[in-house]
Amino acid sequence: MAENPVKWLFLILASCLCFAFVLSESNLLIKKTYIVQMHKSAMPASFSSPLEWYSSKLKSVMSDTQSEVEGDSENRIIYSYQNAFHGVAAQLTEEEAERLKQEDGVVAILPETKYELHTTRSPMFLGLEPEESTSIWSQKLADHDVIVGVLDTGIWPESASFNDTGMTPVPAHWKGTCETGRGFQKHHCNRKIVGARVFYRGYEAATGKINEKNEYKSPRDQDGHGTHTAATVAGSLVRGANLLGYAYGTARGMAPGARIAAYKVCWTGGCFSSDILSAVDRAVGDGVNVLSISLGGGASSYSHDSLAIATFGAMEMGVFVSCSAGNGGPDPVSLTNVSPWITTVGASTMDRDFPGSVKLGSGRTISGVSLYKGRRLLQANKQYPLVYMGSNSSSPNPSSLCLDGTLDPHVVSGKIVICDRGINPRVQKGQVVKDAGGVGMILTNTAANGEELVADCHLLPAVAVGEMEGKAIKHYALTNGKPTATLAFSGTRLGVRPSPVVAAFSSRGPNFLTLEILKPDVVAPGVNILAAWTGELGPSSLPTDHRRVRFNILSGTSMSCPHVSGIAALIKARHPDWSPAAVKSALMTTAYVHDNIHNPLQDSSTAAASTPYDHGAGHINPLKALDPGLIYDISAQDYFEFLCTQKLTAMQLKAFSKHSNMSCHHNTLATPGDLNYPAISVVFPEDTAISTLTLHRTVTNVGPPASHYHVVVSPFKGVTIKVEPKTLNFTRRNQKLSYKISFTRKSPQTMPEFGGLVWKDGVHKVRSPIAITWLPPF
């Protein structure tokens, strides 16, 4: 009898091992999407087309059995890339992907990556005049020749923001098309929306077929995000725009004369890299001048970032690329899209607010913000019971966060409920309170959000307050025997001071991928932005919200990115011969670093001064960007030389050198800090024997032929700085002159130091931010 348990144990273990073996074998047979980059110049002459060659490579790594069962290897290919990128997206097993890596002509194999969206007064705030103005920013025919490709959730073509009245015929260089599908036909494109495409093969390969009853498998936008960003870039003038009466005025995009090409790459389950890559590739072939990409997938090395590789190709073709920095702030090192050829955009506030207030039973009134406008209003002269389901602890719990199903109707019915911010969407917390019978909500910031206030279009009376005021309200609710409160809403307020302020949610540097490249590049309006909206969803985006609006107010670096894309389109219209780097330089060197009360830009999360790790070169200044005086230009070869300093293998470098004549010269760029970038980031190594670091820059005169500049540099505690020469004397337009900056150790600091270098000619101030970092000894 004693042997039986041992036998049973042996049989169980054997069965488990057998099952694990079968499971591992089956996992090896599971096909996933891989992006396969090929070296086009390596294609043998025997193949009639690149696709034929790509297919033969795939077939060579498929087993004979699979080839017989599945037929042609072309069935595995979901995309073929040919413009910004060369290769395919294909369904492969892990074993096949490993075998394919060894094949000649294969440059890189990247697994599918999931990306997420980074989710109007801004033209006036930025100094852009109304359309009727006779200023340099009024609509010009040249604006009509610029086409901005927007990679997002599609577009709602009926919006008045996409009216094409008065627009000239579509530019002759445009090669795009208007793809059709449910809810979207050829007539939905016009002289404003010149193209619309969908990309879903990667998404479907990862998540299964799109349910076409619930989602438009066409360029039509049911999410609203894409419509909002497209209208921010280039929306036509619409008078009387507002959200339920809030932010009433004239809405217009940054470049109202520019065209829009919508590339739908995001669906209900996310955005996938093979689709995004195909959209970038197609957009470049279609003829876009600017790409606006308000999404990100986390930071990864240059050679493993498919978006970095694709946008390098776009840059080579003269396309300016603007990407959102991400909403991971205020945590440091939270940036996405940090490649130097991408313009990385953080978010800031404007001088417009939507005030609301909380009046406590104690008589104290606390200021907050809200976009609530509904039938359920609280009486100003009546106090309502107030409840907080949390404790004195600084750590929120499920009930204090108002997560779904955590509120007891017996406790909260008929009361105003205090909810901590975090975990679930802000507007969803209001829905949870409403479902439990609450009559109102006070949304309190936690330490992660500080004093930053973001307004929302709630489904019940609700006011958002900062962390400090939130603590005071919660203390009152927990210590008073019968706490009460009421809420009030005050519409729209202009002239807010100070502004702009760096948004707490805006992702922060430093750029740990390459410390010598200072990121983000700039900040732009990204808080409480009014723009066009889908007719498919209510302003809260909740399925229970049956309200329908023509415009909505959103916040995120998703909103700041299209501001920069639109301004880039305007600069490109005025200077069609400028490279993407020249446009970026104009935006960065003319950015400002002081608010409207002449103090240094603040960080909303701390209420202290922000740094270049938060705001980059500063806040965009479109009027000055049109005439920057000097620019720091960078060619595709220069960017490639930068990659040569990044310890990439020869094969990894080939991912960026689609043309076989691009190679490392080594003598042109001594260090990554020598890239001719408009920002300067100095990294002192732990080796104290290295006392001086010298960086080199070259500027191009785009101002008057005879221009004379002198330099001014901020003082630093830790280093002495020497600029040679101290003056630059130009005699002709487009002349290039070089200078060098030497940084000598004086008193190493434990924290980074920040300042700036400015070239002045009496009219222009060409400013570069400086960051100095000391690496600690090991």
C-alpha cells in the first residue's frame, strides 16, 4: 500500500511534464506579427519585384509541411513597406523569426508593439491672428500646398472644422486616396480632407477580427481623438464653437489653410506598430509634408523602435515629424518618442480656465475647475451631506478612488462624494457616484497630480480641486460630525495668471537613451483644448453619456502635438525649402521660458520653476519661429553619424541606411553631443581626469544677408564656459558659420544645472537651452 502514493505521484509528475512539453511545442507553433526590415539593395537581379524577394525569404524559413498546408508565403504577409521603410510585416512563429534573422538581406526583425493614444483659444494665446487679419499669419495661398498626415483614430468628416469652402484644388503632388467603408464614402473627402486610409491588419492579427457592427472599419472616427487632433492641426474657421456653453468663441486650427490626410491606425483595443509603420510608409508615398503622431509605446533602443526607424525614413524624404512626449509625468525619465529627428512635444496650460467652487458647511469656499453643464444642479443656498470613503492615510483605497462597485448606496445616496484621483478615468468616477445615488462629486488630486487642475465634462455636478485643498476638504469630512457642502460653476475665465505652466501629466526627461540629446524639445498648449468631436460619442466618452456635441475639451500631450504639427505646416508653407531639422530649430530657438507675469515657467506638479527636462527649449512662439534669424540644420547623414556614436552594430545601423552609400565617417561627429542640435546637453563622465568638454555647433543665417551676432551665456556654479568665437558676422543669406563651446569643471554638482546660450543681433534672440549633468563615480 505504501508504494501506491509514490506511483501516483510519479504518474502525476510525468503527466505534468508531458503537458508542459506539448504546451511549449504548441507555443513554438503560434504565429505572431513581426516587422521584417530588408536591405533593398541586396535583392538579387533574378527577382522581378521586392515583394517577390521578400516572399521567397519567408518561404525559405517555413517548413515543407507548413508550405503545403498554408500555400504561398504571401499569405503570411500582412503589409509590404516601400517608402520610409523597406520590408514586410508577416505572421511568423518564433522559430521562423529566428531562422529568418540569419538570412542574407535581412536587416532587422522587430516584434509587434502596442501603442497607446496620449490623450479654442489656443491660436489667440499663441499669437496667431484671426483669419481676417492682414498680418503675416493670415491665410495665404501657399498654406494650401502643405499637407499634414494625422495618424490617429480617423476623422468625422461632417464637422464644420473640415469645411473646404474657398480652398484651392488639391495640390498636384498629392498621390493619396480616399478609402471607403461603412460610414465613409468618396464624397467625405474634399479639398480639406484630401485623403483618408485605414490600417488594421496588424490589429486584427493580434486581437481578432474587428466587429464591424460596433466599430467602423473605415476612416470614420467613433472615438473622437483623431477628429480633435486633426482639427487642432488644420481645422477651418468655425464661429460660435463651444462645449455646452464653455469656451465659446471662434475655433480654428493652427494652419487653417493646410490640408489633412487622415490615417486611421488606432482601434478600440489600441494601436499596433505594424499598422503605424504602414501608415508612415504610405503617408510618405502619398506626399505629406508633415506627420502628426499623438501616440507612443514606451522608450526602446533606436534599432528596436519601429517608429524611430520609419520616421528616420520620413525625415530623409523631407517630412517633418511631430510626436507627443507622453502623459507619464511628473515622473522623471517618462518620455516616449525621443529620437533626435522627431520633434517631441510636452504639454502646458493656457490662460483660460473653467472655474468651479466648493463651499463647505464651515463657511470656507475652495476653488476648483469643472465643465459640468446638466439638468442636475445643486442649489447654491443649500448644503448637502458630504462623505469621504477613505481614511486619514495618504494612500487611497478602492472606495476613496470611487472604483466601479465600491460605493455603498446606503452610505452615499443623496450626498456629495469625495473621490481621489487615480486608477480609473476621472469622468468614470462621477458615473460610479451617480450610479450609487450620489448628488455630486469633489475630485481631489493626489501627490502624483499636485495642484494641476484638468476640467472634465462630468455626468453629475462635480468640481476638481488640487492636492492641498483636497486634503483640507477630506480632513473636514472626516473630523466634522455632520459635514456638508455645495458646488457652484462659473463658466469660462480668461487671462489666467501665471500661464503657461508645464502640465503635471506631461512626460519628463532626462532622455536616458542618449543623455546628450535634451528632450522634450518644446511644450505647447495641451490642457483643456477645444476642438472638433465625433458625433458617435458623448463628451465624457462614457457609453452611458447620451449627450452629443460638435466640439469637446480634452487634455494630454496628444493635444499639444498637433499644435506643433500645425505651426510646422505654417513654417513649411513660408519656407518650403527648409529641412525638417530647420523647422524644428526655428521652433526651439524662438521658444520662450517665462510666463505672462515674467517669471520662469512653472511646473504644475510642484509650483516651482520647471527645467529643460520638463519644458525642453521652452514654450512655442509661432510668430518668432517664422523668422528665427539663425537655424541649426541637420542632414540625414548627420543623424546617421549620431547613430554611429550609439554603439549600434553594423547590422543595426543598416536599419537606418536604406541606401547602401550611407556609412559612418567617424571623423565628423566625435561624440553624440556634437550633433548640431538646437539644445545643448553636456555629460561629464565619472572620470575626474576629464576636466574640459568641448562641443561644436554650426548655424545658418536665414535672416538679412549682413547680420552680426554676439553671444550671451548663463553663469553656472559647476563649470566655466568659453564660446569661440564670441561674435558671428554674416555677409550673405544661407551662409554657415561655426562656433565651439568649452565646459571646464569648476565645482561638480550633485544635481543637474540648467541655463542657456543666446545669439543676439538686436532683432533676433536665438536661444539654446543648456543642461549639465555629472555622472556619479562607480
